[in-house]
Amino acid sequence: MAAEADDTDAERLAIRKRAMDLLARREHARAELVSKLAKRDHNADEIEVAIDELAAEGLQSDARYAEAAVASKSRRGIGPVRIRAELRSAGVSDADIEIALDEAEIDWDALAEAARRKRFGEALPQDFPAKAKQMRFLQRRGFDGDQLAAAFDD
């Protein structure tokens, strides 16, 4: 009986150490941590317990991960639609995503225009095929219709 408890404690300690190593490099969403730790053949129940402990201690936070992701991706010229989709696929709740996007205080219209200028230059397209190409580029980057329109306003 005592040997089983020691094994469980050792397993939990190994999981915690690995999770903290991952979190030391960058923020991780809970689902990301679960996935990475499961690849190491750790017990799924023990992974959940260890991550719950880390979250309770404030060492793991999906809200903090969302804030960091919004800041990082927006600096690379990625729009809110794509950021929202990527955060959802990482397992972040819609509430945490919306809070992170709202608190980021990013001018998405200006970001869309900057992304267009960086890729295609200062001049606005003169014909429809060129404008359509630039609009598709911005859509792939995750900008919505209003932001596309703002990128092409004089």
C-alpha cells in the first residue's frame, strides 16, 4: 500500500516537474499541457490533478495564455478572427478569448492596413483582381469585412 502511494507521489512529482519546465519556456493552455504530458505516457488522472494544482497556484492560466497569444499574434499581423480560431483550437474558453481580445486595445483596422502595406506596398490596387488578391490575403490573416474595408480606405 505504501509503495503504491510512493509511486503515485513520484508520478505526480514527475508530471509537475515536466509541466513547470514547459511553462517556464512560455505560457501554455491547459489542453496543450494535457496533450504534451500525455505523450510522455503519464497517467491521465494524475495529469489532471497536477494541472489543477498548478492552476490553483497561479502557475498555469488559460486567460494569461490567451493574453500572450493575442499580443504575439497581433505583432505578427494576424487578425482577430484567426486569433480567435487558433485559441479555440488550443482549448481556451470563449470567455477568456473575448476578454483577451477586448483588453488588448489593438486597432485592428490599422493592423489590417499595415499588413496590407507590408505585403503589397503603399499604393492601393488600381483594378479589381489586384484588390481581390489583397483582400483574400487579409482574410487568410484573420481580418473581418469591416477591417478589410478600412485597409482600402483612402
